[in-house]
Amino acid sequence: MGHPAVLEAAVIGVPDDRWDERPLACVVLKPGAEVTAVELRQWLSERTAKFWLPERWSFVSEVPKTSVGKFDKKVLRARNTAGELDVETIA
């Protein structure tokens, strides 16, 4: 992501009534860092296309990894489906 407060982030597709699927950003903050989803969306809006901007954000303690160290998006999707992620929606 590149934001100074973000340690790592993974984006997954989640079902959306209007667009079929939209991004959900799962963000891990650096120790002691504080930033809101609104601030991150604003920061991203200056660096990426509008249709790529997530409306849904979840601040997590870690992004799960596969055995080879890649982000395990299947686990994140399963956690989201099970309601285990605290998701904030912003416009």
C-alpha cells in the first residue's frame, strides 16, 4: 500500500448487490500507528483509480499467510463470510 502507518494489507473481493463484487481491504497497522479507513481511502484516492477504491475496510492484527509466505486470501474470505472480520463501510 505504501502508506506510512500501514505494515501490510491484502484486498479481497466480497459480494456486492450492485456490482457483483467489490474490494475489502484488510489492513495491519504498524505498531503505535493510528489511521482511519477514511484517511486511508483519501490517501489511496490520490494514487489509484476511483473504481479500485475499497468501501469496506477491516483492521486486522495480521494477514494470514500460506506455507510459502503469500497472503492467504481464502482464509480472509472465509473469515469475512463467517462474520469474524470487523468491517467498516465508508462511502
